[in-house]
Amino acid sequence: MSAKAKQYDVIRKPIITEKATMASEANAVVFEVAIESNKPQIKEAVEALFGVKVKAVNTTITKGKQKRFRGQLGKRKDVKKAYVTLEEGNTIDVSTGL
């Protein structure tokens, strides 16, 4: 497996919500990441894939909700989000490609 493929395993997709848009004004980008990934791996992956300098990485794990589907009780998956703060002068445009 190539190094780029491993980095795409760490970073799943960008998250575009109202809160993520507010974070982008503070030079931060929000990504959904692999649940087992850690902060140094996330920093390395973002720097390699987007060619930017990362200042800080904050993570949060959102527990999956209990939901009913066709009368059966099920559970949504747990999601890990990474708030990646970039150094001054670095930007990532996540709205392209939509």
C-alpha cells in the first residue's frame, strides 16, 4: 500500500456544517477521521496531502445514536472528528469538488 493510500485511510472526508464553517474563519478545517487514528498521524496526513503547515489538531469522538430501522433497533457508527488549525497563510479549500 502506498503512503498516499495510508493517508487517505486516516482522513475520510471533510465535514461541511455551520460549526465547521465558523471554524474556517479561525483558520481551521474539520475532517472525519479514522476512529483509531491519533493526532500525530492526522497532522502528518494533512500536511502530506494538502501541502500545508498544521499548527494544532483537536479531536472529538461523537457516539453513535440508537435508531430504529424497519422496527429493528440499531446503532449508528461512532464518528471521530479532527479540528485541524493551520499556520497563518495556509488554507485548504474544501468547497471545491462539490
